[in-house]
Amino acid sequence: MLKIFKPVSLLLLASAFGFSAQAEAALPGRINPATDATQQKTKLTGTVEDELGPVTGATVLVKGTTNGTITDLDGNFTLEVNNGDVIQISFIGYATQEIKYTGQTSLKINLQEDTQKLNEVVVTALGLKREEKALGYAVTELKGDELRTANTISPVASLQGKVAGVEIAQSDGGMFGATKIQIRGASTLSGNNQPIYVIDGVILDNNTSGNSTVDWEGNENSNDYGNELKNLNPDDFESVSVLKGAAATALYGSRGLNGAVVITTKSGKGTKGFGVTVSQTLGIDHAYKMPGIQTLYGDGYFPGNASYSADGNRWADGAFMTNSKGQHTVNGDGAGVAFGPRFDGSPIELWDGSMGVYSPVKNNMLDMYRLGFNTNTNVAIRGGNDKSSVYASVSYKKANGTTENNSFERYSMLLKATHKISEYVDVAGSVSFANSKPRNAARNVGEQFINGTYTQLYDPGYFRDKYLGEHGGMASNTYGDKYGNVPGKDYWFSINHKDQYRKETVVRPQLEVNVKILDWLRFKADANMNYYYTRMENKELGSGYANEGGYYGMSQDTKEQFTVGGTFTVNKQIKDFSVGGFARFEYYNNYQSSYSMNTKGGLAVPGQFFIGNSKETVNAEGKISSTKRIISAIFAVNLG
């Protein structure tokens, strides 16, 4: 269709700018009538066949035009052509052929099967590549670019809506919170139902959260800092395969009970020469809608609980509480329950003693959020020749969340290289490094509007800085502070005077040696390590009088996973039959340790954050956990 309309659009454009008729005739895609009249159409006949005989329904087309036909039951066709036309013959499952017409009276075309399409391979468990049609289980493979464009911090969230049978739910932990993923439902009634992630043979955990309660007990304990998956760089992904069902994940034993997501990163294999790729991605997060909260009535007690009416009425839509001057006031008027007087726009004393208007502040929940912005910069170098190849990338990601002082930074690098030592031996190695810093997990703001902490009269733009007393701590009526009655002061105090950040370092070195023993027998020896190191620091200024109280804590967690294995692979063709399979032996070791220390009873000197500033004896603990060692062997045979 584009080819048909291209000359017309150019003609209209030329007319709009006043080109002459001669100029129009010279435009690309235009047909010169004088030249066209001299060209003579010729009827060309032909036959399209494959190795089994005539091909019915094959498309025969003059390339770049809509002039075409299809073959009949005997594979024959007739087509009008001009000298020099390129004739394109295509059919599903066969490689497209192009033939230039130079006066032939007839053509006989033999189509060849497109082996690339008929024998598509996917990456399965243990990194083995197999033909998709030969698999006895379900697998879905995505290209890395499909996940990169989503621009999410965790690649798990990028799978949303792209794989059938996979359920994905984002936690309330904000942009770097852990993402829950289930493949074909839950496998167990308790414990973790998350699949494992395998990146270039290294198994990563996908724990759902770092918090201990479902609702985090309000905004004070929001501590979902995600898991190690947020340290992966989607720009490095070549392909992602989602393995479904027990047969697909049996090769990982008990670790693959809930399925597996197998990620293969890019390499320099197949590259000739040298190339550099630079990509820049920008994104915006915007809170655009809030729940439908009624804005007809203001705060007031449940009917029957209290009365402000002089006539003793238990609830009346005109029953305001009044201050010492006889003015309507919001102080103490109903504990955030919407059974108060109808909004009427009359003057009313607000929580800080100033006069306002008794009208709802529309969309005040949305005013608690800000515009989130994220950016990702990636530079990749790829090169190779007949014997060696190399791939290297450097990435920087920066994101600011929709709640204040909530941010994420990540630096990541990947280096991969291969070298063919001889016709029979080649080696490959890689090392990836990531350093990230998630800071101040997102606060649960919306819940405070639902439970009545913030009401329809609350204006975040006006009250956001009205939370401190003159003594420096959080305002309180106990000390006669001006802002003692302002609701939700603890939220703004936490935003501005508490800082919790986590720094994570991930290093994954890998090495493999491939040996071609026979044409049909190969051996691969491989080893890899996953080193995951996290450091947490939590600083909280005291909210009491003159900043009495406060807290300082620090923790460290280390995980070391080491795997070494060997795999024999067989792939032999015996006439019309194929025999394949593999045998693998593997040793896996996991070791984790952690320690934490924190102050107790508050800080002796307010605002000074170190463990020795604890009023009481310091809390300290450490442990070694999740020690595991697996020695395994597995084999599989395929007949075709």
C-alpha cells in the first residue's frame, strides 16, 4: 500500500510548493508517461516446485509493486512483466527467491526449505540450546530488546503481559521493591513460590520482599528494598526463556520447583570487525488517579458517638465544633470519619490556628506525590574475528521515585570474551559487576487518607512544612507547639529527618572450556561464582523534645555461591534418525553470613549517628545461615 500511494503524496507535496510539471516528473517514484509508453508488457509463465513436486499457493510478485499472482494446483503461474523487473517468489516455510527478468519465456523455480525458521532453537535449562519443536514441555522465549524498552529497574516487572500463564504483581515497595511472579500458579501452600532466575548458568534467588509484615505497619516500617535482580542490566540481555512445568525445570532439581527464567547475555560471537552501541532511555512516573473518596461531608463522629448540636441531636450536618471565639474549627472534630457537617465554603479555623475555607481540597492525595524521573545510559562494544570475540558494556541508571527522598542508582559492567585455541578446543570467560544504591523505600501514603489521618480539608502544599516545634523535634500539644494539632506530622518528619539506604555489590565471574572430542560428541567444563554483598545504614533523628530519642543502625549480609560442573553432549544423525542427549555432573555450594548492630534507648547526643552514641547497651547479632552443598548428576536422551 505504501508503494501505491508514494507517487501521489510526492505529487501533492510538489504542488503545495509550486513545483513545475517537469519537476514533478523527476521526483522519485513518479512514472514518466513518455518512458512508460515505450515499455512493453510480456506474459511470463512458470512453475514453482519443491523436492516433493508442485507448490500450490506460492506468491509470485514483481518486487516493489502490487503486480502479482499465486500458483495453481499444479504450481503454474502467469504474470505480466517488463524487462528488468525483479520477480519475487515466496511461500511459508521456504526461503524467498528473487529472479531478474531478462526476456525469458518461462521459469522453473525450485524452492528450498528455510531451515532457520523450521529449526528455531531456544535456550533451555542448563543453558542448552534445543529445537523448540523437539521439546516436550512449554517454553516461551523473548528477545532482550522486548524487556529493555520497559525501562524498569527489575527485569521481572518487564515480563508483565508478555508470557502466557505467568502472573506478575508489583509490591508496594515502590520502584525497586521486589516483584512477585508465579508460573502456572502456586506450587506449595507455604514458603516461597517464586521461580529461580538463571543468568548465563548462575542461579539467582527471587525473594519476594525484605519486609516482615504484609502492610509494613504503616509508613514507618516501609523497608522493601527488593532483591538482587535489580542489579541486572536488561541492555545486556540477548534472550529470556521462561520454562514452565516440572519437565522443563527438572534439570535444576528442587531449586527449580517453581519454574525457571533463563537469561542469556549478549556476546561478540558471530561479529566481524568492531562496533560501538550507545543507548539512552528516559522515563517518567506520574501518579494520575486517586480512589473515589466522597467530598460532600467533612469530619465528624459516627452517629450516636458525640453531638455538637445545641438541641441534643446526635448527628446533624450543620453541627460544627467551635473555638473560644465562637468560630467553627476543625480541632478535635471527629477522628477522621466522614460523618461531619456538609461542606459549605464557610470560614473555619484550621489545625494551625489560621483561618481557611470549609471546602474539600480536591485531589489532595495526588499532591503528596511528585513526578518521578528515570534515565538509563548504556555503552556497549562488540567485536570479533574467526577465532576470537569480545563484548563489553557499561551502564548507569538513575531514578527518582514518586515520593520524596526515594531514589535508586546503579552502575553495572559486563565483559565477555571467547577464543578458539584450536579446531577442537575453545574457551569462554566473563565477569559482571554491579553496584547499586536504593535509598528510602517508598512510603505508603494512600493508606493514611483511607484511615482518616489526612482528610478532605488537608492541603499538602500548605501543611507539608508545618510539623516541627520550636525545640527542633516534632510538634506536640504536650509542649504547647503551634503545629501540635496538625495531622500526619510524622510523615513529613520521616521524609526529611530519616535516611535509610542500602548499598549492594554483585560480582559474577564465569569460565568454560569446550572440547570437540568427535563430530558427534562434545564436552564442556564450566565454573561460576555469585558474590552478593549488601550494606545497610539507617539514620533517624529523634522526634521528641529537642530531638530526644533517635536511632542508628547498620548491617551487612554476604552470600557466596560457587558452582563447578562438566557436561557431555551427544548429537548424532543415523540416516533418517537422530540420537541426542547429555550427561552432566555438578557441585554447588552456598554460604551466607550476616551481622547487624544498632543503638538502643535513643541517641545520647541528638543528631550524631554512630553506634557508640547509644544510650543503652548496643544491640548486636550475627549468624551464618543457608549453608548448602549439592552434588548432582543428571542425564537425558532424545530420539527423533
